[in-house]
Amino acid sequence: MKKRYKQMIDTRRVYQLETDMYYDRRFAYITKQRSLDYLVRYAKKIWKAEKLKKQMPLIRFGKGLQKYSWCDGEILELAPTQRDILTLVHELVHAIGYDDHDKNFARKELILLEKYTPTKVEALYELFEIMI
């Protein structure tokens, strides 16, 4: 039971720090809505640079009133209001193999954002501090 409770807390923390990024101008580049073509190219760049052996998931846009993006390893679907680099990187971390929103997940997300976005490192570490 303790493990499940910790997972719930970690998940809330990750989602909260990402939500905070949407309201912080320092992260405008990664929270800006993008085209599917742009996001697929961005994902391919990350996947190739990270030298991942397994196949990158098919990236697509969800339809209608879908609220949340998801990735099951084979398909990565972005919800209508989450078609941005931040959400893409979050879901790519799942595709790489980090299922739980724990410290390892947060570290990997931070590393990818640091390496593949022009976001200031200090700003990223300030927000991610609670998780890492």
C-alpha cells in the first residue's frame, strides 16, 4: 500500500511541475502548440540521438474531446490541448521504458529537456528540484 501511495504522490508532483511550466514564460518554447509534422521530426531527432534500439512509437493526434495524451510503447497519442514539445518528451520517456512517474522518470525527462530544447537549465532544475 505504501508503494502505491508513493506512486500517486510522485505522479501528482510530475503533473504539477509540468502544469507550472505552462504558466511560466521561461518555458514558452516547449509549451507552444505545434503541428504533427514538427513533433514527429522532433521525436525522431531525440530517438536517433539517444540511440534507442527499439522502434519509436507511431505519433498521432487524438481526436475530439480527448483530455490526456498517452503512450503504450507502440502508439503515442497527443490530446488536442497537449500538442507541444513538453508533452511529447513526457510521453517519449514512457516509450523509452519509464512507466511510473517516479524520480527516475523525472530525471530522464529533465535530461531530455535539457539536451534537446533551448530551455535554460537553471529554470528546469528549479522546477524539477522537488522530484530529483
